[in-house]
Amino acid sequence: MVKAISKDRISGPILIVLPKFVGDAINTLSAVELLRKLYSDNEIYLLARPYMVELFARDEFYNIKVIADERYSKVRLSVFALAKKLKGYKFSMVMLFRGSFTEALLCKLAGIKTIVGYAQNGRKLLLSHALTLNVSHHYLLRYCRLVNEVHGACFEQFNVPKLTYQSIEHTILNNGKPSIGLYFGGKNKGGRQYPLKQAQHVIALLQEKVDPNFIFIGDKSEQIDNQKLCEHASSLNIACTDLTGKTSLTKLVDYIASFDLLISIDSGPMHIAAAVNTPCVAIVGQGTSPWSLVTPKTSNVVAATSEHSLRLNDNLLVEDISPDHIVQLTQLLLLPLKRVGIKKSKQSHSGQHINC
């Protein structure tokens, strides 16, 4: 049984060390909300990779501040230099939402006395409050447990993550057709990438059955893959817009929030869609974690899976997800919008009421 933290002893700022990938970082926001409810008057800072700073800095839900982790910037600070910088904030407590030894060492060197995290990767002795990781727990629950259990398990439930976004004015989003974002991944995604030929079939079927605006998204490493899809669409006289590698992370969030629907592999854009309440068809083959541990806990995300596949090669599981199935799920999610004849409305992210 981990010892409980006395809230009255946490009088100064609180630090949260975020994971390195955007999808994982978004999933910590449920736990951030619990922490904010416990410490309504304390300053809460997120230590984030530089590419995520702008995204979390514009937050309007959790009253948080962001510190750029300059170990991963052009400056390339050492652990010791960053620890010295963090020491100046006089943090009372840190929540380690990344499970590496280095993060625990960083916070120890920064002089933070209350360090909460999972006892993994040989760092137990560096933690003041060490929990045992249950690998069967959903990622949202993993982060929330770190807050809840060291505070006497006073919460019974948590809310889903929510991201702040800004509305976008663009001709492709305002021509009366449904706007569908497409993220099939690139070669860098390995067994998660949806095969080119099948992705082309999805596009052709959607054009026939839905006649939407197609908007391709992705990072610079995926430009070649998406360019091939755009060229195929053009050969069929299907108009599309390619935003691959052309947006910042915050602008990508704004675009995903503006879409009527996103089709995405199991990756960051899927978690963004869940956090901005955009309907999403998730293509789930072989992921980086079991699907049951990362599936967004929102009704607006449905999965096209390979659960009945008998493949022995994990990297080929995604091939057993048929384009027809993806399009059927897309039509199912678009149906309510078609009935009312308007763009989707953004509903409240308030979720269930929680107290402590």
C-alpha cells in the first residue's frame, strides 16, 4: 500500500512529465484534470517535448503551463542543465507520466522531494511514491492511478481527455460536402500502415457512396505515400487536398476538429479526433500496444479491426481489414449528420461529474 500524500504539504508548483508521443501525452489529460481538482490553487506545469508546447500552451480546460524539454530542442540541454533550470521553480511534487529512469533522475537532481511514478526501469529508489504498474490497465487508467492512489483513492471515475482547438475557415470545409480526413500512415508506421492498394479502394468507394471532400494529413516522412494516393485520386477525377507535412501540430488539431469524420490508423491523429469530438474510424491491425489498452473511451471512435485474422505475421494483420468494412463504418458515423443536414456540432467535453 503506497503512503498517502498530505495535500497541505504540497504548497508550491507541481510538475508533470509528459510522454514523448502526442497520443500518449493527450491521454494524460484525464489525470491532469484529477490533479487540478485536488490542487485548485497550485500552479501546474507540463514538461513537454518542444513540438507539443504550443498545443498544450493554448489549453482552456485545465489551467496549466508548459515548459519545453530542451533536451530535445536545438539547445540540447543535458539532464544536469535541465535539472538546474527546473530547480528554480521550487516544485513541491512531480508526477512522472513517462516511465524512464532518466526522468526520475532528472527530478531527483532538480531537488523535488515528492516524486510519484511507477516502479519500473530500475528507478524505484528514486521515487518517494512508487506504484506497481498493472500492464492490463488502459493507458488512461494508468495515468489516473498515479494521481488517485497516492491521494487516498478519493476519486471514483475520470473524464475523457479534451483538447482546445480553434475554428478554421477554408473553402474545402465549406462547400456543402462532408469533409473526411484520411490518415493511412506511411512506411514509418510499419505494420500499422494501411496498404496502398486498399487505401485507394477506400477512396474510390467513398467517392461513389458519399462524395466527400478528401483531406490527407500526415507528417513530412509520409508525403511520398500520400502523394501516391492523391495522384491515384486525380486519375479517377476525384478532388482532394493534401496537407501532409504542411501544418503545425496545433493547426493539425484545428483541421481534425473541423472534419466531419477522420479515417485514421491507430496513431496520434486518432487520439486527437477523440479529444476534439470528431467522429473517427480507427483502422486497427498490429499496434504499438494491445487495442484494449489504448482505445479511446469515447463513442465517436469506432474500430475497423482484424480480430478474426488468422495471420501468423503481425505486420500483415492490417491487410485483413477490408475497404468495404471501413466505408460501412464511415457511412454509419456520417448518417446522423446526413439526417440533420448540417455540419457536426461540438458537444460539451464535461463528461461525468467527479469529486474528491
